[in-house]
Amino acid sequence: MTAFAESPSPIPPPHSYLSTLHRLPISERPRRTWAQFLNAVAFGVVFNLGCVLINVSQFVLLLPLRALHLFHFGRRLYDGGIRRSKGAFGTLLGEAYHSTYLISGRAHPMLPCDPSGVTV
């Protein structure tokens, strides 16, 4: 007898739809819907705007603090600002990773799904 009971895997098995879709030649695959196209365009606009805003905030807010880097308070503010801007960019990349599954219309492998393949 084992000490631990085997629990089901948190990652659902691959859907048969995805495995058959990737075996089809590209010319025979179903066309994308308008909703998927508009989601992709909105994603591109929001992601690029987020990248630009993070970069502009680094120049406008943190570059002047770099000049005050010789003083203790300037160094502390600069280091905190850099840490937060790195965190903001990491969050943006994480959201981009999760939203690609929404754009493609596929279920995310780490989110629970019902048997029909719809994300719960």
C-alpha cells in the first residue's frame, strides 16, 4: 500500500480537436472568426501600448532619479522604481501568455475545463 493516494493530474488531457486540427494542412484548417481577429488586433494594441507606457515611465520618472543615485534616498527610490517596472513588464508578459489562449479559442492547459473543452 502506498503512503500517498494518486490524485488526478491538474492538467487536462489534450483535446482531440486540437490534435486533429494540428494534423491538418494549413490550407484545410477552418478560417478564423471575426471575433478572434478583433481579439488579436486588440491584444496587439494593448500589449504594445503597455510596453510603451512602461518604457516612458522609466525615462520620465526613473531617469531623473538616476542623477540622484549618489544620495541614499535617490538610490532607494531608483531601485524600488526599477523593481516595480520589471514587475509590471513581467505581469504584462504573463497576461499576454494567458490571453493568447483566449485569442486562439483554445482551452488553457493549466485552467480547469469541462468535458466539452470549454474553460470553466
